[in-house]
Amino acid sequence: MSFDLSAVNPTRPAPVESRRAPAVPPVAAQRPGDPESRAAIVDAIPASPPPELRQQMLAAQRAVQDMHERGRELHFEMAGGRVRIELRDLDGNVLRTIPGSEALAIASGKVVG
């Protein structure tokens, strides 16, 4: 499994598919205990991601772009229920396998050397 974060484009909003909730009868027409009668349907999916998530996605995109400019890529693969993280060159040669614990340390801001 590989992730292509280069598809994130800050200048073009992502298409959002609009979904309409099924028609709900007015409150006066609803009958308690009737499975056909629903009190309310709430669509909890926002039209766009929160601004802080968008900023995090853009930061991830910049990191991927920076790695690519230095001739490196990260690849994530599931193997036997575990995630395998590989640092590769642009030709696909594995330069290093990164242990999950080290990846978590890097993600949490720790300096790993």
C-alpha cells in the first residue's frame, strides 16, 4: 500500500458529493413505535475539512515534495498485520527500512539519530 500525497492541491477545492437525506415526515405525522416514522436524520459530515486539518495536509504535502526533491520517497506496506515503512530512492531501491517505533518517535517530534 502506498500513499500519493502529491494529489493534494491547495488552490483547487476537493469535489464534495452532495447527499440528500431521505424525506422525513413532519413531526405531527410521526408515530412513536412506528419503524417507518423517524424523528430526525442528522448529516454529521461537514462540507469541508476543518482549517487545522487542511493545514496539516498541506504540511504533509510539503514534506513529501521536499523528500521527492531530495530523491527520496516513503512507502508504507502492510505485511502480516504490521506496517512496513521503507525509505526508497526515486528508482524504487530500498535505502532503509524504518522501524515503526522510530517513525512514531519522529512523528512526535523527537530527534532520532
